[in-house]
Amino acid sequence: MAVRAAGQIAGICHLYRSSSLGGFRTLSQNVSSSKHTPSNAPETTVDHLIYTPEHFALKESIKKIIDQEINPHVDQWEAEGKFPAHRIFKILGNAGILGVNKPVEYGGLGLDFSYSVAVSEELGNIRCGGIPMAIGVQTDMATPALARFGSHELKTEFLLPSILGDKVACLGVSEVGAGSDVSSIMTKAVRQGDEYVINGGKMWTTNGTQADWMCLLANTSDGPPHRNKSLICLPMDLPGVHIARQIDKMGMRSSDTAEVFFDDVRVPSKNVIGKEGMGFTYQMLQFQEERLWAVANTLTTMDIVIQETIDYTRQRKIFKMPVLHHQTVHFRLAELQTEVELLRSLLHRATALFIKGNDVTKLASMAKLKAGRLARELGDSCLQYWGGMGFTNDVLVSRFYRDSRLISIGGGADEVMLGIICKYMDTLPK
Ligand SMILES: Cc1cc2nc3c(=O)[nH]c(=O)nc-3n(C[C@H](O)[C@H](O)[C@H](O)COP(=O)(O)OP(=O)(O)OC[C@H]3O[C@@H](n4cnc5c(N)ncnc54)[C@H](O)[C@@H]3O)c2cc1C
């Protein structure tokens, strides 16, 4: 049954891969039979600002995979502290979902970034934050710079199998002593002939215990901090790569997070992405996609948490009437849904500008800041209305409360976003 469904999904995506306007009707028919759009979602297939029927068809195919291959196992993977990345990525890779905006030559669908945002929004239907985050690392955090600046040889070796779901990627930027201040990383890659010798370590590496390769940020010279770094494709099975431990976390539990050490790891110098010394700049560019992706991913889950809170409070009676009928409750939920829609509008505006080639660093930073803050507010308010049930591990709202706390910290903390916004407003003291 699952195999046949996966085949159908691959069929949709195959149609989708080859579709210009020729495949439009079939796809829109497929879309119009969709039943999963939450009742409070404003999206329609006919008049969406950035999504076409093709976007909705793609979302539909992802939803099927989530329902059949992922959601039934989430509780188990959360309990185990890890999900089987190779197995799940292969399913997603077969359906074309791991490279929607990557070049066709390397297994991608060759579409624009709005499709990646659509994928991310849809992945918000997964009933935890850890698995979407792991997928996002593969598609929009570890691979954008490689796709944009990498050599043909590197793309063939690392990008193609990552898009097909044959290799799991991770991103090695943060270190024990350097998170918010990326420029202060200490990991060194010293050139010796045709190789780099790498020493140092990375902290908080998502997918780190399962990854086949790392997009590593390392210092390749002693120059100024913004000009001395390079991004390097590092196979994780090289001698000298040590997975020190899997970090025990309060949330995102099904996503494995590793601390990694490098002890005289030798990697060919051709594994540098683009130009040596440009790693910091490439990473900053890569952050735009990462942040927009993170915002998109949290929106759907926020819709679901609000809807489940409505459903629960409608049937739960206190003082002879449903919890929902207390004005403070339904007014608060209306306020939160309004905030979600505002954030969605900002995301779609930033996405529309990004795919036209604009620098959207300011809008992406604002959206990421707002997503982190809103998720904290929304998780807290909704959990409250579930009473004791909200304090159990049986409901999505408590998992969301824990998982979404990361948004204000990871991929640039709220204060880092504020600093970037201030730079654009020209209010940051020099
Ligand atoms: C679950 C998880 C997964 C992660 N996955 C990855 C990954 O795959 N790859 C990767 O490279 N990294 C990853 N990270 C790391 C993440 O990006 C960092 O945690 C984040 O950048 C913050 O760095 P830090 O933890 O070192 O905090 P620090 O840099 O020590 O900052 C601590 C706090 O200082 C405050 N702060 C920061 N800047 C300012 C400022 N200018 N003014 C005032 N206050 C400020 C913020 O509140 C911040 O939270 C992950 C982290 C977690 C927890």
C-alpha cells in the first residue's frame, strides 16, 4: 500500500518535473480533490499570492508522504531520540522533494525558491519540529551554497546524492565557543599540497550522527575574519572525524544533534565550495534561505496548534460551558491567528522579492525574529487552555511548546536578527 502510494507521489512529481502549462490541468484536478487544508487556512488554489496549482500539487504529494511514512512513527522516533534519516530522505528524494529549487542537472526540479517555501510550509504538518528541521538542513541550509557556487565535480559528488536522498548532509558552522558570532570560529583548515588538514570541532550539528558529509565552515587563512573562511564539503567517514556525542535536548528530540571533533582530517583542496576565503559571505547568503525556510515551517504547525486548541476547548466544559466560549479564550485565539496571518504575509512578500533576485536579508531577519517570538507566545497561550492535558506528552501543543523554543535561538538568535535589522535601519552604533 505504502509502496504504491509512494509510486503515485513519484508519478505526480514526475509529471510535475516535466510539466509546463501542458501538465497544468491534470495537476489542478489533483489539487482540487485536496481535503487537508485546515479550516482556518486562507489559502485557495485560485487566488494565492505566490502559489500556483503546481505549488498545491506538490504540497498535496508531500502531505501523503507525511501521513503514510512519517506521522505514524513520530512518537516512536521522538522517544528514541533519532529518526531514520537515510530511509526517510530516500522516500523524499524519490518524490523529488529534496531539491525543488536545485538544478535539474543534479537531480533537482529546477524551480524557484517559492517551491521550497511551499515544501517547508507543508512539512509543518509533521507532528514534531525535529524531522522538518532535519529535512530543512538537507535542502536549505547545507546545500544552497554548494548549488550556487560549487564546482561540477563537487555537485556531482555531494549535491546530486543529497537531492536523490542517497546521502545525508549536515551543516558545521557553530562551535563550542562560537554560535551567534560566526566570525569567531576556531576550526582551521591548513593547506598542505593538494589537501587541507583540518583540526577543531563543531557543536550542535543537526543530523550529525547520521550524516555522510558536512558543509563545513573553517578558517583557511589568518586574514581578517570575514575574508579568511571557506566552506568545504567534508565526507564524515574520513579518518580523524569523531562524533563525540549526541546531545540530549529538551525539544526537537527526534532530530539527532551531535558534537563533532576533527583531528588532522585530510580533505582534498578541490572540496572547497567556490572561492577560498569566501566562506563567510557564502554562509551569510545561505542564511537568507535558512531563515525563510524556518519561518515557513513554523506557520503550518501554528495553524494546527490553534485549530487543535479550538477543537479541544470547544468540547471541554468548565463552569457549565465550553472553555472556548469564554471570551478571553476565543478572542485570544483570534488574535494569535491574526498574528500568524501577518507573519505569513511577510514571508510571502519576502519570498516574492527573493525569487526576483532582491536581497531580502532585512525582511528575512524580521520574519525570523517574529516567528520565534510568536511561536513562544502561541505555544504558551494555547497550552494554557488545555489545562493539565497541555502539560502531558500526549498532545501536540506541549511538543510545539518545547520544539519551537529553538526558533528564537537557532540559525541566529533574536538579538542577532535585531542587530541585522538595526544595521539596515542604520541605527547600530559603529
Ligand atoms: C537543536 C539545535 C540544532 C542546531 N543545529 C545546528 C546546525 O545544524 N549547524 C550549526 O552550525 N549550528 C546549529 N545550531 C546552533 C545554533 O545556530 C546556535 O545555537 C545559535 O546560533 C546560538 O549560538 P550559541 O548557542 O552559541 O549561543 P551564544 O552565541 O552563546 O548566544 C547566547 C545568547 O546571547 C544572546 N545574544 C546573541 N547576540 C547578542 C547580541 N548582539 N546582543 C545581545 N544578546 C545577544 C542571545 O540571546 C543568545 O541566545 C543548533 C542549535 C540547536 C540548539
